[in-house]
Amino acid sequence: MEHVAHKKHPNYMAVFGGLFALTVLELGVAFLPWSKVAIVLMLIFLAVWKALMVALYFMHLRWETNRLRLMIIAPLPLAAILVVAVIQEFR
Amino acid sequence: MNPLSWMLPPSASTFAGDIDRLYYLILIITGIAFVVVQVGLVWFLIKYRDRPGRTVHYTHGSVKAEVIWTAVPTVTVVIIGLLSGRVWNQIKGRESVPENALPISILAKQFEWHVTYPGPDGVTGGSDDFTIRNQLHVPVGRAVVMSMTAEDVIHAFNVPAFRLKQDVVPGMTIRAWFQATEPGTYELGCAELCGLGHYRMRAVVTVHAQDEYDQWMRTARQTTAQR
Amino acid sequence: MAHASHALDRDMMLPPAEAETGSGVYTEKLGMWIFLLSEVMFFTALIGSYLILRVSKPDGWAAPNQILNVPVTAVNTFILICSSVTMVKAYAAAADGNQAKLKLWLVATVLIGATFVGVQVFEYNQLIHHGLVPGGFVAGRELAEAAASGAAFKGGPALPTSGGLYGSTFYTMTGFHGFHVTMGVICMIFVTFKAFQGKYTATDHRGVEVIGLYWHFVDLVWIILFTIVYLI
Amino acid sequence: MTSLATPVESHVQAHPDNRSFIQKYIFSTDHKIIGIQFLLMSLLFLTVGGMLAMIIRWQLGYPNKPLPGGTVLPETMAPGGVILPEFYTSAVTMHGTIMVFFAIMPLLVGVFGNFLIPLKIGAPDMAFPRINMASFWVAVPAGILMIAGFFVEGGHASAGWTSYAPLSADPEYTGVTAGQRIWCVSLIVLGLSSILGSMNYITTVINMRAPGMTWFRLPLSIWALFITSILVLLAIPILSGAVIMLLFDDVLGTHFFLPAQGGQPLLWQHLFWFFGHPEVYILILPAMGFVSDILSNGARKPIFGYHSMVYALIAIGFLGWIVWGHHMFQSGMNPTLGTSFMISTMLIAVPSAIKVFNWLGTLWGGKIRFHVPMMHALAFVSMFVIGGLSGVFMASTPVDIYIHDTYFIVAHLHYVLFGGSLFAIFGAVTFWYPKMFGRMMNPTLGKIHFVLTFVFYNLVFFPMHQLGLQGHMRRIYDPTIYDFLKPLGGLNRFITISAFLLFASQLLFAYNFIVSWFRGKKAPANPWEDTGLEWTTPSPPPHGNWPATPHVHQPPYEFNSPHVKESDFLPQTQSLDAIPGRSSAGAAH
């Protein structure tokens, strides 16, 4: 077990830098004079990017088994089904 | 009428026939399935009961049998689904309301039905409309389209004889239509729990012949105008 | 399915093979991930309702920075990201067996997490002062007056006439996020105490990793909330 | 071959057990004790729910006549024994709430999830025993709150178990303030308990199976509980979120479901049924699992089509998420959406049909033993078929226009929940009672109870189909208000009398349950000659379940395997290599 004690950690500060930069970018995009749709799409893209960085690096999904990853993303389609179907209803 | 019958009570609207036919179709299909399964079950219980000398047929299953009893129900329910979809669109589809249907608006509130009839201009919404509580009068043989909304909670417009049921939701205006085929009086009840008076949220539906309806309309306009 | 023993070399904190470990990770981590799935659905109910209501009533919402104070919240977002970094640093220290750094980073995480909650309380206080409560705009306060006047407000269009949905969804979503951060801080205090007792070693630091998963998840939810509540 | 099942019986109390009485029986972390705690609690609630049903039935059969013994009820519920409409709606609401959340759900998931999962997969306990204990002790205050609601001013919640907003969101509409809030808080607390429990079950099944207990050697009861736990885990938080918003609408003045400032009443229904339809399967899947175990045991044959049974469970578990709209066909939902929901609903009939036919296939060619659990399991199959077939009527959107919110629905749901789930629960309790308490239930009393329940049950619920077909609405206090319902008075009285007899028959079960606990015949380790792992340890099993981790060598239902001649069953722990002269190929399939 000795070898695991000195395992190489990913560069967490780089991830932090990335999250910070993306947040600043988001703040910039939110007040751009673009169309509302473009801003929303851009912001969602950036938010998903940030969320993925947290999940992959801070929550170590990048190094987990495929079985665990599959298990974790499995409920997301259910959430999407609910929101998309009901939005159709009220649109 | 025999209260243990599987027949539906008499109907009095144009689309009731389609609904009843679908009902009887499903009744026959499920009836056959019911008999097959229950008879099979009882037969197996008798035939394969534990008694001396009986040997067990050791098996883990049969792909052929399983494919059959997966395919048959699938085809059956898909057919029922397709037939139902057609009728559903004719009754509740947003484009299904017949042209020149007689407009009426309905306001449901705890625990009564306010029916608003159009004035001489023939459309609801004008100042010449008049409202009557708990009485719905319609002519026979003419489509009636109701714009329904609720003042407080969700109610449901339910006339069993017309085979029509539609929730009435506050904050929404929902259109529903029917065309009565038989003059007479019918009952309108609330079908969605709406409070402690839910059970007595009842109204009377009167289907008139056209001339009788015209006469009723004249009298009703006069009496409500005097009030 | 084959025996899962080949998964053992992936996770150093798996117990000895007394069982089929179908997930390839140790039980506490698996349990936390499963719990987080349930949290995903909980926030789906809240965030989904917000999205649905927003689409169904497009005119009931204010533009960014009109009512909510985006600069303050941006700083708060930065604070929460910092706490995620200190958390992951604590985990790395635990894995390296560096007890001093583990304690340092855990204490930092507790403090920064508590700061986030503090800023949120400040934000709520300001909003209530300006007249936004869960029920909508408070009559007579600044926001209600502005909404009633129908004039352009703070560089944006006129406020919606009723702030009902805006207040409802804002307070419910951010409130439950804040509640989760608070719970996280409380659990983190327990973990910190155990760290000071020397309970986490290089070969077994499950507690640190598991609380970390929860903490990062809460951070992840905030990333979504910040974007869709404050910026859209 | 009797030696196969017996060796562990000599090893009673493998681990020294030094726990105090309170650690052992009250704040216990032992999954078996927690299972029994849930059992006692949910049977209590089953009784309360049943009494509420009697109140409802009395009013429907004998409208406005004083309830026999009803004078003990407070003036605010039934002055002089005559039930008030506000108490009637409360009773309807609470009968549904209590039966769904505090009786059937804990009976299936809380009791058997706890008791069976570690015992059937070969684990010493749950993955998180203390969280397991917490999940019970969180459910207790939820239950106490739910009962307390009857005694607050204004009475208990009365907006139906579905609590449709806006009726439930503003006290002005029902006159119930505290009761509705208590209802909300209790469900939120109970939801926490369910989530903790399901997280435990899922983790345990994934990570703690004994060596050799591969996924496709899991008994179907465990597969069913596993899929159910996933549904609980993902569906309950949606309910919690929705109920929190409902509570906020009432308490904090928010506007989620109140239309005055733009809220959407239909949003509540979408959220509720997005939870509610998986919930329906939560209430039936474990029952299907228990019935599979019991049927295979009773027929002395392997389950027919084990793999397709597993895939059918998974298919139901998934399809359950995309059919919620079929509860809302007449709600004003977009009719096009209604058509899509109809198709997905129709499709869910297919895996259910597969299960029924595979159960019949299991009986075919068997050697059927009619023990009490088997009788209940057979009744389940028969009743579930009726409940399933009546479901086709309401899945068809046009037919649903007519039967929606009528007694046809009431008949349907009781055929699934009583005829289905409750019969399976009676069967499962009788089947695993010896393992729980170390004593057998009296089989004669059990058979009498079964016959009476089966007969009166059908006399109560079958005629409800006819009530519904005549247009009899649900949840109405006094059907005699309507002229078209007046001819149904006799049928309503007949149902009411049968319902009282049905309730009385349950006293036999209660008597048998309690007396057998103290006086029942001592149970051997494997009274039903079953193959499962739980039967290889004494009845009741010691703390820690087995002296050493069991190893699994066989699929779950090896009855009358050609590999064994000495007995008609092959326990899952039995290796064929251990039997001299056997091939090591294992029981092939």
C-alpha cells in the first residue's frame, strides 16, 4: 500500500484557475448586448463546463470506474424528461 | 337496470358511441385474457397439485413461449392505443371543436356551477350575456362549446350521460365540447374533490328541442334582464 | 457477471474481499454517491419548477442585477469555489498522510463555508429591506413602488407587476442550497474534530473523501443556481 | 441430503452478544430487529387505515345514519355518530395517505427490504447499520405527527391523498389549517426516512453480496427490492420538493401552485405524479418479488424465465417514469401529450403480462404444495390479473374520459394494492414469520383467514367496477344527492356489509400473528424446504446472521434439480463439488 501514499495528485490549483476564469467569463457574457437566446445558451454551456470540471476533478469521476460513472449519470435523463415534458405543456 | 351489469348506461351525445364501442372492445379483449388466465391458473392448480407419484418437469423456461406471450400483448395494446388515439383527438383534440358550435362559458366555484349564455350577439363576453346558477340548457343536435374556468380550486365538469369529463382549473380557460342527441334532463356533477361540499356540487342539464330551446332562451333573457 | 475482484486494485480503501463489490468502490463512497443521486432529484424538483414557471409566465421576472445584487453574489461564488479547492486540498493531504495540512485545509473549508452562508444571510437581509420576500414585493417598499410605477428600473426594463413567482422561486432554491451548505459545514466540523484526533491516515481517510463528495456536489449545485437564477 | 440444510444449526450465537436490552430491541442497529420494528409500526397503521375505510364505507352504504359506536368520535367529526362531510373528506384523505405511505410502503420496503436483503445476499448486516436505525427512528415521529393531525383544530388534511393544489395550498378552501401543514411536514420527514433506507438497500445489494452471489443468482425478491429502492431513491425527493413548495405556498405565502400571481395548479399534479407513478410500482414490485419466491417454492420448480423476469422488473422500473401523465388525461393537460402518455402506458402492460405468464409457467408441470404463503401468492396472481386488465380501460384515453374519477378507478387500484400488494404481504409475513420470530404461524387459522379474506375482498371490490360503470364518482360524501346514483344504494350497502366482514376477518390474522409469537410451534431452520440463504441459518438468525460468510454456488430456485436425488431442493450455498460423484458443471441453465 506504500505506493498509493505518494500518488500523484492532479493540479487542483489549475482547476481552480479554470473555474475562476469561467466565472468571470460568465459575468461578462451575462451583460453582453447579444440576443437573450444567445446569452442563455452561452451561459448554460459555461455552467455545464464548470459543473463538469467540479465533477471530474474535485469529485474524482475522471478516475472512477465506468460502472460508477454510468450509475451516476443514469438518473439525469429522468430529470430531463420531467422538465422537458412539463415545459412543453406550459409553453 | 341490473346493477351488476358490465353494460354502460344509456348515452346521449354524439361521441358517446365511439367511447362505448372502444369500451366494449376492451371489455371483450380483457375478458378473454381474464378467462384464459384464471381458468389456466385453476386448471394448473388441480392438475399439478402435490400428490404421490407426481414428478416435476424441471425447466428454467422456454424462449419460444416467452416470445409469444411478449408479442401478443404488445400487438394487442398497440392496436388499442392506435384506435384510442383517433377517438381521443376527435373528442379532446384542440382542433376538434366543430365550427359554429354554440358558445357557453362556465365558471366553477365552491360548490356551484355558473353557466353564462351569450346574448343576442351570439358570443359570450359581451354585456348582453346572462348567467344562471346550476342549470345548463342546450339545444339538441347542435354542438356546444364550453369555455370553462374555476374561481377557487380545481373542479371537474362531468356529465356521465354525455361521456364527457373535463377538469376545470383556476387560472386556465379550458374548452370542451359536446353535441347532445336526446332531449331530456341529465345530471352534471363535480368529479374532482373540491372541498367538503364536493358531493353536492350538482347541476341539471336540460337538452331541449331547438324550438323549445329558443323559447327558453327568450324567457331566460327577459327574466334575467328584469333582475 | 464475473467476480468483482479485478476492481480491488482501483480503490485502495476497499475492505478485504468478503463480498462481491459490484461498484468497485468502497461502501461509504458508494453510499454517498447514491445519496447524491437522490439530492439531484430533489434539486430537479425545485430548479425544474423554476424553469417551468419561468417559461409559462415569461413576463414575471426581472433582468440580471435589477433586484439581485450580482457583484456580491459573484464574490460569494468565488468564496464557494475556494472552499471546494481547500476541501480537495484536504483530501490530497489526507491521502499523502500529511496530518498538519489536512487539519489546516479542513479548518479553512469550515471557515470559508461558513462565510458563504454569512454572505447569503446578508444578501437576504438586503433583499427583504428592499422589499422582496417569498410572497413577492412588500407593499410600500422600494421594489413594490418601482414595480407599480412601471418605469425602467436600474438600467433594465420595468419590473414585473407582481414579484410572486420571482420571490417564491428565488428564496426556495437559494434557501435550500444554503440549508445544504449549512448541513455541510456542520458535518465538516465533525470531520475536522476527527482529523484533530488523528483518525484519518494515508490508507484510510474515507470520512474526508465522503464529506468532500457532498461538499463538491453542493458547490456544483451553486454553479447551476448562480447561472440560472442570477445571470439569466 | 437432509445434511445439506442442517450444519449451521449447531452454531447458534456465533458472535458473543453483549448488547443491552435497549441496544438489542429499541435502538437496535440489527437489520432484523429494524425490520420487525417497521413491521409492528406498519401493521398498526394498517389497522388505522382499515378503520378509516370502515368509516368511509359506512357513510356510503348508510348515508347520514349514525355509525355504530360512532358516538365515541368527537363532536367535530361525527356529532351523535353521524359522519360530517368535513370528517368524511378527511377520512378519505387519510385512508389513502396512511395506507400508501405508512402501511403498504413500509410493509413492503421497510420490513422486507430490511429483513430480507442481508439474509438473502449473505451479508452480516446492512451497509450502514446506524443510518438504518435512523431511518426507522425518523419514521416514528413522522407517524406520530400523521396521527396527531386528527386531533388538531380544524381536523386533519382533507384535500385527498394526492393533495391537489390549490385546494391544499390555501386553508381558505378546506377550512383545514394545521392538519394540512402537519400532513406536509410528516411526509417530508417520512421522505427522509425512505431516502436513508433506500440508499442503504442499494449500497448493500451492490457491494455486500456474499462471494458467488452474482447479479443473476439474486433471488427475484432481492431484484425487486433493489429496483424498488432505486425508484424510492429517485422519486421521493421529487415528492419532498413538491410538498415543500406546497407548504411554502400555505405558510410563507409563495405562489408556486396558486394561480393569482402566475402559479400553476397543474405543476403540482405533474410533480406529484412524476413521483406518484414510480410510487405505484414501489407498492407492487416487491410484492411481485415475494410472490416469485413463494410460487417457485410452492410449485417445487425453478421460476420460469428467470432472466426475463429480471428484465421485466427493470423495464417496469424504467417505464414507470414516463407514464405519469395517465393520471392527468382529464386535467386540462395538452391533449397531444395525453396521446404520448397513453402509448407509454399501454406499453407498460407488456412486462406485467410477461410476469403473469411466467408465473403460470412456473406452476405448469410443478408439484404444488398449498401452504398458507402459497395460497396468498396464488391469490396475488389471480387478483393482480384483474387489476392489470382493468388498467387497460383507463389507459385508453377516450374510455378514461368516462371512468376517470369513478369507482372503476377505486376498484382498479384496490385490486392492485389490496388484491396484489396486501395478499403478497400476508403471504410474505407468513412465509418469513418463522425466520423473524423463530416460531410458525398456525396454518389452520392461516387458511381460514385466507379464505375469508379472499371471499370478502372480492365481494367488496368487484362490484365497485359496476358502481364506476354507472358513473359513481369517487370521494363523494353522499351519493343519494344524485338521481342516477339512487338505484345503486343497494349495491353500496352490500359492499359496506362485505367490507365490515372483511375487516373482521383480519382479526384472525392479528390473533394468529400475536399468539404465534409466544405460543407458536418452534420453527426449524428451513421449514418450507427453500433454497435461499436465509434458511441456512437458525430461526431466528443470531446477530451477524452467519458464523462465517456463506459462499454461493447455485442459482436461486433449484427445486427438483436433476443434479440432486436425495431431496427436492438444492440450497444456494451447496456446491455440487462437495457431493461425491457429482459433476462440477453446476446446475446448468
